[in-house]
Amino acid sequence: MSHLVLVPGLLCDERVWQPQIRALSDLATIQVSAHGEQDSLPGMARTILQSAPARFALAGHSMGGRIAVEVVRLAPERVTALGLFDTGYHPLAPGADGEKETAGRHELLGIARRDGMRAMGRKWIQGMVHPSRLGETALIESVLDMFESKTPDVFAAQIRALLGRPDGASVLGTVKCPTLVLCGPEDAWSPPQRHQDIAARIPGSTLVDIPVCGHMSTLERPEAVNQAMRAWLAR
């Protein structure tokens, strides 16, 4: 049986991948990485390489996709298949755009330190799921529970990692394994055009849009994500 490493995004953990773990366990032995208080995407990638087997499939969601790119940068020969979901590859933008992103992330961190992680999550989640899902208590509360299980210090460390993120452009063109690029068309954090660009840079990659879906695709539309991942792993 093959080995699949799943990489969560900012403030996420194995819960963001639970539907996929349940659905894909017949195809692969599944491992979910944990970031702890690491504050560097390359450092997180090295931790994955230390615990993963010699060869493995790799899928990352959001910040996890950026970490997956760093894994490929460090050890391309070990990655048998690559999945990049609701993510990006650009470094922090220079000038006003980068300053705006930095200020926005620190504003959320300030709310987390002042009012708690759940209060921060209630503000943050407004742009993270499809607008039609915001009234679905079970979905929203499950995401908030995940955020609340982390500390503001973990949030701060992961923000530092994201603000210091490397430019992944040079890596994408070197990818030679089967690659799935996936996103929700209403992803406000990582829009579809960005994924079209990623797919265009990776020879032979497959681009999948998950209908009526925002940023949290693995939880919002698990059946569609599972179907896409089964086809990808079968390659």
C-alpha cells in the first residue's frame, strides 16, 4: 500500500482532513503532519521529511500546499504524487500589498490575544467558506473548534512562517510526478486564477474546480475532493 502525507494549513490539524482519511484509507497509509510552534515553511518541510518514508504521495491544503512545495524543493525524488489545494506559491508582495497582508494577519492575531482564538475565528471564517455555508452550524463550529484548540503563540509562529514564505515559482516547473491542483471557485483567499497559474506551471498537472466551494474545500465539499483524490492516487 502506498503512503500519503497530508499537510494542514494555518491553525488546522488532522480534523481538516478527516473526510479524506476516512475515504482514502483503502488506498494508502495516511499520515498527517503537525507544525507545532515552528515559524518557517522550510523547517516544517524538513520535519515532514524526517518522519515520512522514503517515497510518499503528498497533499497540502492552504499553507500546507506551500509547505508541500518546500518538500518538493528539498527532496523531489521522494514525492511520488503531489496535491496542491486552495493554496499559492508567491512570496509576500512588496510595497503596499505586502504591508496590507501583514497588517491584516496581525490584526487577527491581536483579536486572538485579546478576545481568544474562537472570537478571532468567528471573524476570520467569514471569508473562508462559501457564503451559503455560513449558517451551517455543524460545519462552522467544527472549524472554530479546530482554531480554538491552538494558542495565540502557535498562531503567531505560523503567521511568521507565512509572512517569510519563499517564492515557490522555481519549484513548480520542476515537478515530474502526477499533480492535482484543486480549489473552490469562490475561494476568497486563494482564487481560481491562481490555481490556473499553478497548473499551467506544472507539466501534465490536473486542475479541478470544486463547485459551490470556498477555501475550506476538504470540509465544505468532501465527496468531490475525495473523488478527485482517488483519481489522482490511482495515477
